[in-house]
Amino acid sequence: MTNGRAGAAAEPPRRTDARLNRERLVAAAREVFAEAGPGASLNEIARRAGVGPGTLYRHFPDRSALLSAVLSDRIERLGAQAERLLVSEDADEALEQWLRAFLAHARVNQGMGSALLVEPAGESGPDCHRRILDMATGLLDRAQLHGSARADLTADDLLHLVIGIALSTTQDDRPGRPEFLLDLALDAVHGSPRRKG
Amino acid sequence: MTNGRAGAAAEPPRRTDARLNRERLVAAAREVFAEAGPGASLNEIARRAGVGPGTLYRHFPDRSALLSAVLSDRIERLGAQAERLLVSEDADEALEQWLRAFLAHARVNQGMGSALLVEPAGESGPDCHRRILDMATGLLDRAQLHGSARADLTADDLLHLVIGIALSTTQDDRPGRPEFLLDLALDAVHGSPRRKG
DNA sequence: CACAAAACGGAGAGGTTCTCCGCTTCCTCT
DNA sequence: AGAGGAAGCGGAGAACCTCTCCGTTTTGTG
């Protein structure tokens, strides 16, 4: 299930020129999104890829499809790390490490990954969301069973917290701040529920 | 002092028609933003206010200026509550209550308030951000001094956490979820730093 | 080599943000 | 009251964006 085959499932473009253009588009998108954020002009991406707008839209019906494509390899890497961590010794430590990696992932994309992950509304990128949720679920389950993570927590909540940290610190360039916030959240994960006042 | 001096500081429009148009614009913006979110068309707002686009842009040089105006009364209310809570008995409880109110505030605006608060980049809306930060600082200071809030926390961090919760749950309509996440964050606020693994 | 299918690219429709400037409305001063 | 100047209005329009449609080019194949 975490074998990651699903990610590489998309192999639609048959003709070699189509394949090439697709790759160019993803490369250009990676650049432009990095420069201008997730709201960057798709026209500009097409231009920089050296193709017409029509070509872009045939390959990627909407913005989130393109975002998914850009993020997919990063997500693959997260998946690989999750698999490694799932068989590690310390379940708590595994969860923590993965969440750190996930935070970095979410931040690096200026929240564009997060946008996708929070709202799987887009037709094309639901598995993006699913995969991440699966990873988190696996690691959290284990940390609840064999570690000290509190039981009343869902993977969904945890991801929302971390995504929130990423989103709310994209403009903040003080180093270490997001990590500090993550530490706070991790404290909460291991703490037991407070008595309500 | 809750008379809104600071908030009403902007009193530029002298002529009565200008004043009126400004109010119409804010009212229309409140409606349209509520319907279509913070990315709503400014043209549409102008149309619904019964003024030309030019008029809108003279009163509010950019989108965030308009957002600020819409939010300002809500922020006034938050400020009033902060003042009440600042002289309440239980400093921890005061902070908690205010954060709950702030979370509701941030969520109600579909994250548009949050967007403003996180990035005071816009020329027009920095005091929006300042005021909120001041409120949070006051309440947190007191909770650290007289309550049980941990000392290594800044108001900025706290706001980021809560804003993050708001942002990452705007699409989530399961009731109580955001509050649960806030509870988690509050646990962290009162917990002591964990030993690193 | 020829030919169908696949893919391309760009013109263009419809929307948006934001500016510019001639015209209208208000306020003030005599 | 009435006139003059300043403040404000509004909409035409430039520049841009998303996304579609379809004639033309490219590719793989028999």
C-alpha cells in the first residue's frame, strides 16, 4: 500500500513530443511556482516551457493538476521516508521526524502543496492528499500504539496543524520559527488532554 | 478607550459624498467577500456599491486596504474583549477565551483576516496586525506572569498557530474540529518543553 | 512513402485589476 | 445667493489572465 506505485501511475502521453512537452511544462512550472508562488501565471509557464497555452491545458486541465505534477516527486520522497520510518525502532521519534520533513515540504512550496492538501476539491489531485494522509495515519497509529502519542488525535488533525504552521509562516523568514511551532505542536501530541477549566 | 480611536483614525474623506461612497463600498465588500471569499472581484464590489471602479480604487488602493476596512469593526470587538479579559481573575482562562474568540474571527473571514494578519506586507493594513499582536501580547504576558503559560512562547508564535488552524480548516465543515485543534495548541501552551529525544 | 491519428499553437472570448482624465458635485468665500 | 476652485466621480480602456476551439503540423505506421 505504501509502495508508491500509485504516484507513477500517470503515463498517458504516448507520443514522444507530447512526453517531452509534458516534461518541459513540469520543469517550467517548478521554476515559476518557486518564483511567484502557487498563483503564478500559467501563461508564463507555457511561455517559458516554449509551448502554447493550449498545450499546457491539454496536459494539465487545471492549475492543481500542474501543482500535483510538480509536487509528486517530493511526495514520492516523503513516502519513501515514511516507509523507512515505519519500521524504525522509536515510533514517537519516527512520527516526529516525518512531521518535520512534511513541514519542510509544505513550506518549500509556499503553501501550494498545502493548498492542495487541505482542499482535495480539485479533480486531479485527490490522491496527492490521500497518499500524505495514509503516511501520516500509519505513523500516528504506530505512535499511539507503541509510543506516547495521545489517542484522541487523528492524522487529519495533525496534518492540519502542521499545514497551518506552514501556511502561517510562509512570509516569516526568521529561521527556526516554524520548527519551534512544530515543537509546540509535538508537545501537544504527547501531552495528555488538559482538564477543561 | 474602546471608543475605537485608533481604528477610526482614518478619517480622510472630507466631502459628504465621498464619505457615503466609502461606507457603501465597505458594506458591499462585506457582502461580496462573505459570498465569494477574499479573492472576490473588486469590480463586482464597486458595481454592487453603485460606484465606478475608479472610485473604489481611490478609496482603497488595493484589495488588502478594503479587507482591512471590512475587518476593522470585528477587530474593535476583539480589542474590547481583550481589555475586559485583561482585568479578569484567571490569566490563563483569559488568554484561552481570547484565543477562542480570535480563532472564530479568523475563521469567519475564510482566512482573509488571516491573510492580512500574517503578511502585513500591504501598505495599508499594518496597524490591523499591530493591534491584534498587542492584544495577544498583553494577554500572554499576564498568563506567563500570573498563570501557567510557558515562558518561551511569543505572542507572535501563538497567533501563527491559531491563524494556521484557521487557515487549514476553512474548508473543513466538521463542527468542533478547529476548536479541538485549538485545545491541542493550548495544551502545548501550558505544557513545559519536552526533553528532546 | 503516404496517411490517419495525435498533438501543437495561437487567436480570441470573457473576465479581472488598475489607471487616467474629462466631467460633475460640493463647499467656501464674498 | 451665487461663483469659483477643489475634491471627487465614473467609465473607457490598457494590460493581463484563464481557458477554448480549431486549422495546421508532427509522428508513428502499414
